[in-house]
Amino acid sequence: MEIVDAGPTVQPSKTHDFAQLIKPLLPDLGAMADGATRRSASGLELYALARLAGTVGNAPWLDGLPLHVGTAICETIGMVDCFGREAHAKKLSESEWVEAGDSGFRIASRGEAGIREFIEELLRTYPYSRSATEGPQAVLGRFFKFLAFSAPHPDFDVVRNLVSSFMIEHMPFGPGDFIFGKPIERRVLHSVRSASQEMGVHPVRLRKVLHAAGVLSTEQMEMPYGNATFDAATAAQTLTDAIDGLFMTEIEPYLGAGRTQTKLLVDSGIVEPMFPKRPDLDHLFRRRDLDLFLDRIFVDAVPVEEPDEDMADVHKAVKRVCCGTIEIVRLVLDRKLSWVGRHTGVHGFAALLVRVSEIRSIVRGSMDGWLTAATIETTMRTSSKVVRSLIDRGYLRTEDIISPLNRCPVQVVRQTAFDEFRREYATLFEAMETTGIHFRKIQKRLTAIGVEPGIRREDVGAAFYRRSDLQRL
């Protein structure tokens, strides 16, 4: 039968005197018993009776707790399960207490697994705010408050330790935090918010980095910072990179390179951003990647206090040799130079020294097979105006190439095209050299037999005759 509330029978100061309490009720006990509501015993009541009778085994985890702990935990868990996180114990009726105890026993009788599932469901269903800064007291409600404030007896430590371990495994707690008044010694989970506060990195930037590294899923990108959690150990290196990450403007002084040189190193892929395929993060660089680059270019570098005339840093070597910065850097990285130096007292990339003569011998190519207008002018012993006219009128076909000597665009004529032109045309001066006849006499004879220039003086500034016509002399 249910317990009957007989109401106050003595003054409040004597409420603990059972004899005084029961005396006025003795005549009515039979009637009260007859009028009491009959019901079946709850699971918790049956378990408590069995424990009192010395029977154990049906709920091994609860069996390991003192009975007063087991019953209190079952009722508290059931109260939250049946009536919500903020249920008030003093407002529950006797029947509601029975319902709570029965519900809590079904959960706790399954041991740690049952309690963990119960807590996990509270975590999952809590209506977090946008900041998601709520702690375990808010999420677990009356269950947490009972363990923290209403059950100081050390017999409850087993349950407190269970709840604390679960919180550490499922919420972003770490060193510096406290649960049930005890300091946390290890961190299992981080949230974007906790990592941002601990590392001093803005949460927007940190969330992008974690997502790009595969630590956060796309779904977590939409979660509040406090709810987007991840394994702290797995993400340790990513967090370190995020802390040490440098922006584009910061890597210039860090590398000891100028703005132009830094951009060339990045554009060439020699120095890569942390996430090259993410346009929103292509300005962020790992400090360890930059350190690795500096280590690579100075492998086997010879310390130099005063560079000689043939030694130059990359910036000066580029100007003296007329080549590209990246060409020299790749020669250094690929170990294709016999000598590399390091200017002592100079920071970073600017301290890299190379021999100008060696760079020149490697990077400068040959113009064999190509002729510039100036070369043609010298070869034909004519003026630049004539050569320019021959090019403009299409007698000499040109191409635009990058000069292997100074790496600048240049207009050239293929040697084969020039040879073809000279096999077909010749000036009177060339004819004079081969025949020994003065060019004026050659001109008179050609005019006498009706031979006209193949290319007229009026068109290009000089007369060119076909060699086939010159053979008629």
C-alpha cells in the first residue's frame, strides 16, 4: 500500500520523536490502513527489499554501492528522466516519487552503461544557446546539483567519478577546469570555443583551419563554437599550426625576404600556404614549413663574413646575371651549385650567397640558330634601317622569343630563314666581292641586259638582286 500522509500531529520541535508523533494516530491506524491505496511494488522497492534480505546479483553495479546511495541515485535519475532537468524534489507527490524511483532503477540497474546513455541523452537534447557555453550543471540539471551539493557523503564518490569521467570524455574540459570541486588533469575533447580561448586564436579562423584539416565536419561548421567538439590529441598538430600560423605579410620578415621575393616563392610553390586549395586560407602559412625551407637552402652553406666580388645574395645575383629569382633558388634546393654561402649577421633568405660566375655559366644559354637585327646588320654590312625594312616587308621572317642571355623578350630571325634569304638575294657589294668587278660596272651591265633589282632601293633603302640574275653577267 502507498504511504499515507497523516499530517502534523505535534509541534515542529518534536517532529523527530516517533512516540509523540504516533500516539494521536493509534486509534485510527486500522482505518487509515483500510483506506490506503493499494499498488504493486516498484522495481526500486523490490530491489531494496531484496538487498535488506541479503539477496544480490540482479543489479551488480548497484550491489556495489551502499543501499542508501543506490536508492538516492535511482530516485534522482528517475526524477530528471520523468519530470525534467529542473524538477523540484519537494514538489513531488508520493506517487511521483514511486514513479521516479522505478524509472531510475530501470536505468541504474544496467550499471555504468545505463547511466552513461542517460547522461548522453541529456547532452543530446539540451537546448543549447548560440554560444553553447552551458556547463554540466545546466545540462544535467537536478542530477548534477544533487551530486554536487546535496550528497557530500564520500559514499557517493563512485557516482561522482563516473559522471566526471563521462563529462571529460564528452565535453570540452581540461586542465584549469573543475568538476565537483576537483581539478581536471587531462583533456580528451576540445571545442572550437575552448581551443580558441586556450590557444589565443580567433574562433572563426580556428574553425576554418580545423575544417580544412579534416578535424571538423561540414555539419560541425554550422554548430555553435561550444558544441563543435573534436579529439584533442588527434588535433594537437593542427592546433599548433594554427597558433604558429603566419599571414602573408608576416612571412616576409620571418623569411628575411622582400615582398617581391616572397611572392615569387609562394607563386612558384616553393613556399606553400597551410591549405593551398582553400582560397579563404591561402594567406596562412605554417611556421614549421618556413623553417624547413630555410633549413634546406642553407644545407652545407659556408659562413662568410665579407663576401668577395663574385659573391652576391639572390637579389643582386638576379640583376647581375639577368635571370630569375626562382631559377637560383631551385639550383640551390636541387644541390646543383658547387658553392653556397651564408652571410653571417644577415637574417634569413637575404643571407643566402651564390657565386655570380657559376650562376651565369649555368643559366645563360646560347643564341645559336637565332639572329637579332643588329647581328644581321653587321653580317650584311648594311644599315639598321634596311634590315628593319626587310623585316617589315616580310623578306625576313621574325619570331618573338625569350633571350637565353638576358631573359628578356626579343625579336629574332632564324638562321635558316636568313640563309635562305641570302641564297636568293645579294647586294652589288657582295657581287663585287665575288667577281672583282666594281659595283657600278655591275649595275651598268645589269641595266644593259634589262635586269632590275629583285628588291628595289625605293622600298627598303638598298637594292637587292636575285643571285640567279647575277649569274647572267
